[in-house]
Amino acid sequence: MNGVIWNKLQKAFVPISSVPEFAMVQKERLKQSRALEIHNFQLWNLTLTSFEEPGFLEFYDNDRKVTGLCGDLWNLLSEKLNFTLQPVRSNVSSLGASEKNQTVFIQGLLGIISRNETVAIPKVETYNARRIAADFTTPLWMNSHRLFIKSEVTYDVTWMTKVFAWEIWCFIFVMYLLLSICSFWSQSILSRIENTTKRSTMCDHIFYNFGMICNQSHIPDVLIGRSKILETSLGLFCSILSMSFGALLFIYITKRVIVTPPFDSIDSLLSDTSYKIVAVKGSIQDIAFKVSQTLSFRKLRASKRTVIVPTIEEMFKLACAQGRVKYTPFYGEDEYKVIYPVECRLNPVGQSYFKIWIASGIVRNFKYKRTIDLGILRLKEIGLWDELMDRWLTKKVEHNKAQPEAIGINQISLVILMMCCGMIAALIILVIEKIVYAYKRKIT
């Protein structure tokens, strides 16, 4: 009780709490307020009604107990405040939306709590329109809502050229030419010294040295007589090159390249792609599609490229489906962290469109709401709430752990292309040699 009052004796304004009568009233009010804050429920039954949300509220033991982020929170509150938590599994699948000019909730969990059929609901996005159905506890966490897209990967078909840096390729080429030139000179000098009839051209050395680099170690008789030091140097160079290439071979042949998403916002999605946005019926995203007055959402309503499904499983099924029509889900980051779609991996795209506080819902005019609020604050002060967040809401595992995959034809397409080009070149050379041979024979 604050304020001042005129004191006739002192002829001045004095605090109203200095007057004994008002001081007694203030003390009584503080006593009543404190009694509500430290109220002991004495095992009073408190109903908690919800549908199952993986990671947030999960039922077990024949739906008589709950776990999850919000479930464990209410379990701790029941121990701290000494009430008996009575979970009730509801047949509804959403919180529900307001009807009749936003003055009443009929469907969903908000409809249940507005009819005083339960005391609490574990998780609700807070905004003013929902205050006509329920009160909110102390905010628990802030949730961002954004678009997600199916992660698509491809393989780099030019991996052979990227195993070594271009400086290394230049070094390999220069060493290959130097060794070929030196081997040609060494054989020519030795042939003159020994006066042998074996002769070879520079092209022969270049061709067969390239064969050695490709692990074809056969040396024709015409090249026998080269310097042993050069033979050893060439063999060592080819071995080091082969080991280096082989060490990086499987890393690069299986290297995945993530495809850049074709859009980064609702505007670019509408203008540049044919994607449709999918959301769960009755969710905050579904409500935003219908009532948001931002330019992007108005364009989205006009385009009629939204799809509403009854469950989050259906949303993931559409997002991961292979077909001509592609879908991008629109949901919260907290759900992204705790719910992993089985069919594929989803990645966030662009910035979040709106952020909203998450709290628990309490039936309106509940006498001991402040007791529950202070219980939540105490759990936050001693760090138990942070432990729950780390356990349930922190993404510690990767979606869809990678499984070994067989090497596909697209991963070795460059190798096959080079082989085909080599075969075609060999056939062309064979035809040319046959024509030249036939022409020479005809002349002679």
C-alpha cells in the first residue's frame, strides 16, 4: 500500500503506511499474498490436459504419467508444490482458434480450458487473443518460426581434377616432361656409346612414361638401356603419385555437395519456385496464414499455395515426398530440434518470420496461479529448467545419421567418360593407321 496522507499534527504529508490503521491493513494484505505464494496444495489433484507432442509432452504407463520438456516441468512442480498431477490425454490435436469475432474458443485445448474442464495445459504460444480462454504462466522460452526445406545433396563429378591443387598438377606435369626428356637423352647417349641399333623417339618415352604413371609398368624392349638412376627416379615418382591419389580417392569420390535452396523467403518462393507451404491445422502458423497482415502473408493468401494438414507427421511426409509438386514445411525451431522426420533431413531456410513466447496455460481466475509462477521461477533460479532445456530442446544428434551407400554411376561418370573418349581415340588412330598402311603398301 503506497501513497501519502496529510498529517494535521505535523502539518505535512507522511507515508500512508505510517498510520497504524493503514499499516495493519497493509500487513494483512502482505500476509495473504505471502500465503498464496507459499501455498501447500496438500496433494490436491491438478489436471493437466494435452495431446501428445514428441519431446514436449509424452504419455506412458497407460497415460497415467507424462515426460518430455513440459511434462518433466510439471512433474517437478508437483513435487515442489505438493500437488498430485493428474495427466489427461485429449482426443483433440491442436490448441484451437477463436471464433465468433475472437470472443470465444470452442475447439482444441483452449476450448477445454475455457470451459473449466481442466486446470492447466502444458504448452501454449502466448498472444492477447488467447487470454480470453486462459491465463499464462511465467514465460518458459522464446520460439522462432521459419521455413524448412528438404536437404538435397549431389556428388561432384569433377572430383578427379580436384584431388590435387592446380599447383600440384602443374608440378606433376613438369616432372613428367623432365623425366621423359632425361630418359630419352640417357638412352640416346648410351646407344651411341654401346653402338647398338635400338632407337626410340621422344614420343615413345612420353607415351610409355605416361603408362608408368597409370601403374602400367611394362617397359618395351626399345626403351631398355635407359639410365638406372632415371628408371628408379621414375618408379619412385609414380609410386608416390599413385599412393597420394589413392589416399584421397574415396574421400573425393563420396564427397557430397549440398544443393543451394532455390528460395530464401516467402517472396522468392512465390516468384521463383512452385513450392507450396505446408503447416499443421490449428497451429500458430495456420493462424498466421489466415490473419497476418504483413505483405508476404497477404501475397501467400492470394496465391493459394498453402496446404494445411492434420498432424505434423503428415507435414513431414509431404515435405519429404518425391514428386512433381514440392512442399516446404513452416513450423517452430523448437519442434525442429526435438522431432526428426524419418524420411529425410530438413534444413532451415532464410530468417525467422516471427518469434513468440511459450508458456503453460492456467484456467482463468485460478486462485493459486501465482504459486505456480513462483514455483517455475525457483526451478529456473536453481538451474533445473536449464537442465531440462539441455536434455530435451538442445539438438545433440544429427538428423538421420548417415548410412553407408553404394557408389552410384554418377560418382564415376567422369571416369567412364574418359574411358569412352580413350576408346574412341584408339579406334580413330587404328583406322588412320590402317589407311596409312594400305596407302603405303599400294605405292610400294
